[in-house]
Amino acid sequence: MKLITRKEAAALLRDGLTLGVGGFGSHSAPDELLLGIEERYADEGSPKGITVLSGICTGNNRFDDIGHNRLGAEGLIDTLIAGHYKNSAQMDKLVSENKIAGYALPLGVVMNLLRAAAAGRPGVLTRVGLHTFVDPRVEGCAVNVRARGQGRELVKVLELEGRDYLFYRAVPLDACVIRATYADEDGNLSLAHEDIHEAQLQMALAAHNNGGVVIAQVEAVLERGSIPAREVAINHSLVDYVVVSTPETHRQNYAVDRYHPEYTGEVRIPAGDIPAMPLSLRKVIARRAALELRRGSVINLGIGIPSGVGSVANEEGAAGEILLSLESGPLGGVPTEGVGFACATNPENIYPIADNFDFYDGGGLDAAFLGLAQVDENGNVNVSRFGKSCAGPGGFINITQSTKNVCFMGGFTASKPKLEIGGGRLGIVEDGAGVKFVKRVEQVTFSADYARETGQNILYITERAVFRLADRGIELIEIAPGVDLERDILAHMEFAPAISPELKLMDARLFNPGPMGLKI
């Protein structure tokens, strides 16, 4: 291991190389190294035309000069291969405007592609993605004109023993920039203060075994032998260079300005210190979803409204009855919300993301609670493309295709309505604009036909109506007390759903302040 500066690290990267960039949304971005690349490109115009491979692009959903946004200068990136772009507003913009070639893959597939590259395998064979947009018979992983013009076959359909599979080709790395907490004088890396354990090891293996360069950013270098063997996440034999960051380029995540030990499991804080959600559209939906919880189950929560299920369970004193799992690796505890989503307060343990997706892909989850942006008359769900913008699926495809019970959650209209919630009823003062229940989704991120084929149980939960996936289309099974079926529901849909002969009112407790007395 050699200790160098960020300027020296950036100088190691040649034009046209394939670079693995670590981090996950708001977490573990190697900002010191990305700043070095940004500065060198501004000064020298190099490295240019590179391919970047990432899991979830890093950023805070804005155009701030952090994370992947630092790589946004025209000409620096030629191709971006990732599970999700949106956290980096600049990457999303470049792909949407066809300035760089964009490929969007399921996050679990990206993790296994790194493993395949490390092991010298040609790629990943899996059923994850069948009948969704990544299936080449639907759209394929190339999400813009520039990517399609490359003629690159990143995924194809193969038949094995009478069943269809998708084969995703490995992407060998020439170099990677990753982040750890500490390095010792030999270059052994510790993740002690990282609140998730993302793809650091997998990227290091994929680059090293391809003859590439592994560069790690740390907050400090410790004395040789001072990191206990059990706490060495990456051995020095895989690490070529180490750069010590500044505090400004090594925040625990973009939502906090100081280290929170309760996110890493170093300490636990009282559950009562976690504030309850105010009564709102979001809480009503999260409460209705919480009624689907079963004691002892392991469940996944997505970002946004779905993460509120954990907050509701905590407020109701039921968090100990279930295990909450995030695709980013934390198991147990209460997920953080907003920009800091992906870590948890008081986690029981933190899985590496690649291992976590093995658990998910094998059907380990009992239930999943995820967002919805569009639902069509067949029951398909879109969360990945709107107009020219394709944010990517993240772990959505892996989770929804591998879990028996899935609840999709979201507001009924595209914009928020003005509501009166109380007295066990929902009053719609002024309805939101935009239709979410459309004739045909813009992109299939969840395939209803695949769910029917595999026998999944699917619910679509909104603040005013609950639907289930039926043999044909979707069926309305519940409506909120206080709303009118024709005026407040059917008039805001582009298709007529089946209506259950046993249509009933949603539980009145969902619409009252204070705890609802949830019993799992």
C-alpha cells in the first residue's frame, strides 16, 4: 500500500478506462477521490471517455457538488452502468439528455456482476428481470439512444432445462475508487464508522483480479496491526493506494454532519427517542400496510412512503415483533428516512449488500413494502421511467420478483391532495392532479404476468383505496370511509378496475390521531 494525495490518485486513471465507483446514495461516497478526478479533468481534460460502474449513484438528490455529481463535466463519462441514477441529479440529467450512454440494471445483478468479474466468470445467469424492462424482449438495459447505438449486448435471454433466464455479461474493472473508515500502515481497511457495508470488497476484488488499480479513501491511517483481524473488511493485498480525506469529504452520510454511532450498531438509543410520524397521507398509507405485518416475519422496506411502516411499527410498540430489512444491508432497528435512507437506527446487524441480495433472490423475505408511481390495468408497476428520465430500478426488481407477499404503496394521485384526516374518516378538500392508475405504464419495473406465473400475493395500497392483483387486472377491495367511489376513485383512473363483491371500508383507526393499537 502506498499513501498518496487525491491529485496523485486521479493521475493514475487513464482515458477510456472502466472505473468502479463505490458508495450507495447518501452513504459511503469516496468524495475525496471523486473531487480529485473532478479537479484533474478541469485542469487537464483527463481522464475522459470513461465507463463508470456503480450500484446506487451517490448524492443527495440535488445538483450539489458531491458524490457522482463531481463526475458530471461533459466528456468525462462516456457510459454509466448502474442500478439507480436519481440520487445524483447530474447523472440522471446526463442520461436523460442522452449526453452519456446509460444502462440500468437490477441492483442485485450489479452486485453479482462484480462477483463474476472477480471470479473470472462470463456473467450472471438469473431469472431476475424477466418480463420487466431489462428483458431484451421488452426494452433491455440500454435506457437511452446513445446506449442503444453502442450495440452492446449487456443482457440476453437463454433457455436452460425448459425455462427462460437472463444472462447479464460481466464488466471487468480497470480501477476502482472506494471508501473505508480506517487503513493501517499496511493498507488493511476497516469499515468501523460506515453505516452500510456496500460493494467495497466486491469492487476491490473485481479490479484487482483484472490487473486493475484499487484506490481507497479513509478518514485516518492507524498503526500497523491495530485493526483486529475480525474487523479487517479488505486485506492489504487488495489495496494499491490509500488517500486520507478531509472531514468535509468523509461525512457518514449526506443527511448528517457528525458521526452517529447508533447507525453502525456501536451504541443503541431508546426507541422512544425516535419521533412518531404526524397524521398525514403518508402515515395513513403506512398504517394500512402495517396491518399486513405478521409476527416473526422478515420484511423489506423501500424508500419514501414504505419506510414509514417501520416508524408506525415503532410507535405502536410492535417493532420487536418483526425484522425490518433494507436492501442496503441493515437488518433490524428502525430505518432512517429522507436523504439518509439506507441506514437504520439500532440495527441488529449490517449485511454486505451483495450477501443481502443472495438472501432476497432466494426468497428469504416474508414480505416487501415498496413504492408505486404508476399502475396499469394489467397490474404492472412503474417506478423507474417518467418521460425521458429513467432513474433505474435499484433493488426493486430483485425484491418484487423474489418475495411471496408484496405491498405497493403510494398516494392515489400524482400530486398531493389537500386532506382532512380525523374522526375515523378521510375528507378530500382539494384533490391532487395527475393520474397514477393509467392504461399502460411508461416502463414495466414490476411485471404482473410474472407475479401471476409465480403465485405472488400483491396489494396496491393508497390513502383512499386498496387493490389486489387479480387473475385479470386489479380488483378494488377497500375504500376509505368518507370518500365517494365514483367521484374520488374511479374518476381518477384511466381504466375500470374490477370491484370486489365484498368491497369494504378501510379500518377507521387509520384515520385517527394517536396510536392505533396495532396488534401483529
